[in-house]
Amino acid sequence: MRRKIVAGNWKLNTTLTEGMDLARSVIDLLKKGGGGNVSVIIAPPFTHLTEIKKIIGDEIGLAAQNCAAEKSGAFTGEVSAEMIRSAGAGYVITGHSERRHYFNESDKDVASKVRNAIESGLQPLFCCGEKLHERERSIYTEVIKKQIQLGLFDLPKDDFSKVIIAYEPVWAIGTGKNATPEQAQEIHQYIRHLVEEKYDRNVANNLTILYGGSCKPSNAGELFSNNDIDGGLIGGASLSAEDFYSIINSF
Ligand code: PGA
């Protein structure tokens, strides 16, 4: 069954104490009700995972924001998918545009991170999306197709079924300028079509596709009301428990 998901990507924000407070506030709001059939996930910095797991238990899913392309060895500063799993997380974001662009992650790196995640028992939250000049030149479907083919389509069907995709147009991330519901729906439908062609209709129908990029309480409802938009990957607005809770209740 296709899941509705709202995931918060905290990026490089919050100290451990601030992160624990934020997680507690989200849990407290969820206890008031709402969010019924929505899976909520938060992705704090690596250093917070273990402590935050103690706060959220199984009520909220826990994700890391990245994992190593390698499994182990002499790679100073890297954190492996297996380490993340052992810290209590169930998910990992892979291929976020900030990783692709600021840290030069290639499609090959992302594919290897996805494989490691699945082998370690994590569900990858795979991000894809075009830059502004690619949208302006109307080559955005080709860009997204290539990212998905190279990042995901080597997976056998059973493994692909564990993947969650987030469409995040780069020009909408952190800019305050979200994709219109029509623009987002067009791409989500296109991604589902690619997956149906590669695997089958059942896999495509069950795939959760999130929208990310300046998603906030004021636009989440309109975005989530589209057939192929199954929730959101939320950056800035996930740093406010109230805004995040309001997005969770936007379906
Ligand atoms: P934003 O970030 O909501 O701050 O635009 C989204 C993301 O990068 O996942």
C-alpha cells in the first residue's frame, strides 16, 4: 500500500539539546491527535540520532541525512549505513541536491549509498530534481530520468519496493519559491510512469513520491491534494514543531 509520509530534513541545524527539544515538541503535538494515517519521519544530524531515538521510540521514523558510499574502512569522517542502522534509524536520505552539488556526489555515489542502505536494512529516501536552467531549457524530465535510472534502476524489484522518492526541484529548495501543484504533479506522474515501465504497475502504484522545496503550511494542502503527491520532504519548515505539525495535518 502506498504510504503518506511527511519527513523533516533538519540539515545543518540544532545542537543536541535543541534537537531533543524539537523532537519532544513534535511528539507532544502528535499526541494531541491528528496525523492519523501519515507516517512522520525526522532526519536530524548524525550526532543526535541515538538520543532522539530514545525520545521518539517508534512513534516517528528516524532518518539520517546521508550515508557513506563505502561500507567500512579508511574513510575518515564518513558514517556508514550499517552504523546509522545500529544507531536506531530506519531511513536515510540519499542524493539530496545539496550533497550532489556542494559535495560533488555523482549518480554512481548515490547508487552505491542506496545499495548500502538497503543491505543494512534502511529505507532510502532518494532525492532527485532539476536546476533552474534545466527547467528553463525544458530538459527537466530528461534530468530526472537520468538521476532515477542511474541511482535506482539497478535494483531488483524487491529492493526497489523499499525506496521512497522525493522530487525536489533545486530552484525551489530554501528559496521560498515552491513548484506549483501542477508542476509537481506533472513530475510525480512522470516518475510513476518511469517506474511502471521499468518494473510494473503494482510497484509504481505502491511507490511513495514526496514533494520537497519550500513546502510549508500555506501550500502543503494544495500540493498534497494531487493524486501522485504522497507527502513532503520538508526543510526549513520542519525546524518549527508547529509548522511541521500543521504540514502533517494538511492532507
Ligand atoms: P526547504 O528544503 O523545505 O527548506 O526548501 C527542502 C529540502 O531540501 O529537503
